[in-house]
Amino acid sequence: MAVLAPTASAADFYTPPAKVPATPGSVIRSDSMPLLLQIPGMPNQWPGNAQRVMYTSRYQDGTPAAVTGTFVQPTAAWAGKGPQPTVVIGPGTIGQGDQCAPSKMMSFPMSVDVNQRSIGVNYFALEMNYLLLHGVRVFVTDYIGLGTPGIHTYVNRVEEGHAMLDGARAALKLAGAPANSPVGFEGYSQGGGAAASAAEMAQTYAPDLNVKGTYAGAPPADLRQVLRQVDGTAIVGVIGFAINGLEARYPLVRKVVDQETSPAGKAALERLSHSCIGDIILQYPFQHTSSWTRSGESLSQVIDRHPELNSVFAEQRIGGLKPNAPVFVEGATNDDIIPYGQVKQMVADWRARGANVDFVTNTTPPIFPGLVINHAVPMLTTLLPGENFVLDQFNR
């Protein structure tokens, strides 16, 4: 069973107003929506009452951006210490096409867009529901450009951090909660990078937020290393997501990509810009990006040959700022998507700046490398420890 693409009226929700409110975290519009197995119109259903939300965040250059997401007020009461907390979830890799937006898959964890022949999968409901069971408000961001106009800037440190932090601000407004109510962040893989970015940007970008803790699993802290690792795996298409997002923000990247990609590479990047995670596994499994370039080199080799791109990737590295609250980080020694070394380096960078970081190493042995199993298993085994860490911070 699957749900079809959103109706025209639902699609209109994702069209921003002509003038986006300038204040980050402003709620532009909201609309009630059912979660899985809920009956529309019935109040107080488990695990909570959800609203689809459009709110203001900021692009990398500081320009206001309209972003969508989902806010859920739990049915369960908060039984912990202090005021009811809010956690913003950064979804893991879900795609780059608008049809992949997490808020479009909250009523059923899978969607099929028959027009684009696209399959979307919502696999973060477990972490959301665990928090709701504990009486924690949840906000799930769609990130910039997912559902809304423009390209989704996949794994862009600044824009994902903005979307997470402004999602917290919007959630507090929707809940009618005091601005100093406790908040936390969490995510795995792409979401881990978004959570880590929010953690280290909170002190400078959102000092008004009362951040208590963050769980960041397998964060892509150094994109240069991640691009090398993921090439040739079952989800090599995520490299296209990253390149598309960088092209949209850096003219220098666009120039190099135009020069270096073959017609087949350009076609792949265009197709990937409209794809979900399910699509890329079916369309590009185990391909190498060397088939996308004119020279036959991998995209990583092409990037290495253009030292002028160093500043671009340096701007996207996570670890250069100090988180202002405790962080729980996971990395796996045999992760076949997110290199362990760059996670460990991010932790070392944070600790050198005086941050409070718990670092857990997953040692699952290699299981069919390239099939993403060694990336998925640590996600499942670290989910509860990561979420319980954040809950513990709220109870201190």
C-alpha cells in the first residue's frame, strides 16, 4: 500500500508567500495533519497531534528562506523535570526531490509519485515516536528546498543548522511555550550532520534557545572524505545530491562541474535532483562517479585537481565551533558510508574547544561492504542510547 503524490491543495501549502517574514523562526502558516493510522478530525490521538508547518529560516548568505516541517504535540504528558522540552529531528538522507519532503510522508511511511516514478520512504518515525511516548514535543524539519522551491542543499552545514535551530524557534511559538523552554537536537547520517551543525551554531546563531543536549549519529563532518567513501556503494547517488546542492550556492563549483562532467554525468545530476533515496538505490547502485566525468576520474579526484575548491569544502566542515551544551556522538569503525576518522576528528576538534562530548564507537564487523549495512546497523543500535542521552539532559 502507498499514498499517491499530494493533491493540488496540499501542494499549495509548500508555495511560499511573495514576501517571507524576516525574523528566523517565524511561523508563516500551519495546518493540522494526521499521523500514521490516525483519523482526520479526531482530537488527542496517539502519539500526538501534528501540524504541517512553514516557517522562516535563512539561506547560507543570510537571506530569509521559507522552510517546511512537522510539529507534533504529544498525547503523553511530560513526566520529567522542569518544563516540557522540545526536540528537533534532522531526518537522515531521504532525497532531493520535492516529493521526498518528510512532512509529505507523515500519514504513511512510504509514498509513490506516479508522475515522477519516484519512491519515498520515511524511516525516522521510530525516533519521533519514542520521544512522543516520553511527552517530548517533536519538530521534524524538511530542510531548505525539500518540498519548497529551489534545490535542497543536501549536507550543507550552514543551511541545515539554520533549519534545525529555526525549527526549534517555530516549535516553541506553535506550542505557546516560553522562549527559554528546553530544546534538543538529534539525527543520524545527514540528520547527524544537521544536529551537529545546530549544536555548534547555537551559541552564535540562536543564543536565545535554551539548548540542553544533542545526539549526532554518524555525522558527515568532512564532505571530501565522505565523497570518497560513498563512491561505488549502493547509494552513490547521494554524491549527486551533494554536488547539486554545492552548485546552487557556489558559482565556482558550478563552473568546475560544467567543465568536468560528461553528458552522462550532467544527465545523472539532473535526474538525481528530482530523486528520493529509494530511486537512487534502484537507478545507480554500485556505480562509480568516474562514469560521470569527461576524464574518467572520480569526482573526488576531479575535486583534488582543483585546489580552488578547498575553501568551499572548508566552509562545510563541522567542528570549527564549540557546542554550548553536551553532545552524544556515534561513529562506526566499519561504516561503509560515513568514514569513522572524520567523525573522530570532529569530536577531537570540539573537545579541543572545551565542548562536553560523549563519543561512542560502534565496532560492528564488515557485512557486505558497500551495501550500507554497516551504516544502517549502528543507526539501529545507537538510537535508544542517543535519545536517552538527550532525555537525561532534560532531567538534569
